[in-house]
Amino acid sequence: MRAAEWAEVSRGSLVAVNRDEGSVELTYQAGGQVADRLRELVDLENDCCGAAGVVFEISVAEDEVTVCVRETGKPSTPSRTVLSVFGGMEVLNKNSDT
């Protein structure tokens, strides 16, 4: 997992973090190289995190990019760890008061 790279792209562009049982959805403002960088990160994470039971999906619209991180099977320690890291990205949300 590339926590520093995710934090870098998230600062200033992450606008929402939504958690659900078994998934985390991150919504970013599209602009500059945000979509391209997120595509790269999603590809890299799918190459390494599949063994942990986690898949990354990306959806690009005109004004926003959504990345969904979800478990692919039964909850496990590795998959829950990945989800907790991405769920914690809320602190980088530019609309957060904290």
C-alpha cells in the first residue's frame, strides 16, 4: 500500500469519504492530474492488494473522481487493515472541520 502517495493526491482534492460494511468510497475533485494519478494508484494497488482480499475501482466523471475500495470475500485482517487506512483518509478531506 502506498499511503504517502494516496495522502499526497488526497490533500486538497479529497472531498468525501463514505464507509460501508466492507467498503470505503473516496470522492475527489477532478482537476489537474488528479484523475491520472488516481488511475495509476488504483492499478498499482490492484496488483498488490488482491491477495489481501481487496479490490480498487475507479470512476471518472467531468468534475469528480470516485475510488471505491472493497473487500472481495470474507472479512479478514489484511482486508480490514486496508479498509481502515482508507477510511481514515477522512482527515485529509478538504471539507472536514477537524
